[in-house]
Amino acid sequence: MTKNKEPDELNKEFLKWLDEEDPFGFDEEMKTILFICIDCREEDDVPEFVVQEFQVDKKQNEEVETVCPKCGGTMRRARKSPK
């Protein structure tokens, strides 16, 4: 019969595994897309995966819109200004 591992030993092994493997992707760089409020011009970085989820229900040329955290207005993807 084998001896069961103590809870502290299991916790140490689990924490070691988390440090080595990064199973939840915490160390990955998160890509963001800049959105700007039409009303107050507030800028906000929205994670790319969130924008992709909003695009699922949109038509091909339809823009994704979010709510401005500052004024509650409409935010749209910022356009790059020509230099």
C-alpha cells in the first residue's frame, strides 16, 4: 500500500506546476485595440479577444461599438491618423 501525499506536499507540487507550465496563459502578452469615445474623446484599450467576440454578430463592414467607461457614450475603433 502506498502512502498518500500530505496536503502541503500536493500544494507545493501544484504551485510548482503553475510556475513552470503557465496553464492559464497569465504570462502571455494580451493584444489590445484602441477605441475612442465619439462624445468625450476618451481613449480605452480593449482586449482583442473581446472585440472578436463582438464581431461575431456583426455584418462584414459593420463596426464594433462599446460603451465609454467615462461618459457612457459610444466608443468605436480609433482610426490611425496620417503623419
